[in-house]
Amino acid sequence: MGVGSPMQQSPQMQSKPVGADKKIAAGLCGILLGGLGIHKFILGYQQEGIILLSVYLISFIIAIVTCGIGTPLVLIPTVIGIVEGIIYLTKSDEEFVQTYVIGKKPWF
């Protein structure tokens, strides 16, 4: 190599841990569709997804039957989804995989 030539280094490709590809999908679904529990289904938590979806649907029916008085109940699963979506997106890929894919932590 000459004196003024830049050194060429091969870029090291850092691979994402297995399961890290679910982080963005689960986080965005948690924020945008939080009450429906879609983010739980993406992570493979069927029971928790069904619970969140059921609570949302029941609170929605209560809101309709009470002519809107029960509307604040709809916010409960929605806020849970938003908080979980934000938590997913703020974790590093490794921490996300360790906590939610390997550790199977279903809530928060």
C-alpha cells in the first residue's frame, strides 16, 4: 500500500438476534392498535392477546349500551397497548429478544 492510500476494511455485518424482527411490528401495532392486542399475537402470546381483545370488545359494548358513559373503559386496553408498544421500541434488539422472545414475559 502507498503512503496516502486509505486502508480498506471489510465491514463487519452485525446480525440481529433471532426474533428481533418482531420488535418493530409488535411495537407499532401496540401503539397504533393497542387495545386489540395484535402486538401480543405477533409475539406469540395467544392467551394474552385474547384477553386484551376480549377486554377491549367488552368495554366497547358497555360504551355502546351506556350511550357513551362507559367510553373511558375502552381506554384501559388501549393505554396498555400503547405503553407496551413504546417499551418494545425503546429496548435494544438483544434486550427485546431476551425479555419477550426467550424469556416469554407476557405483560409490560
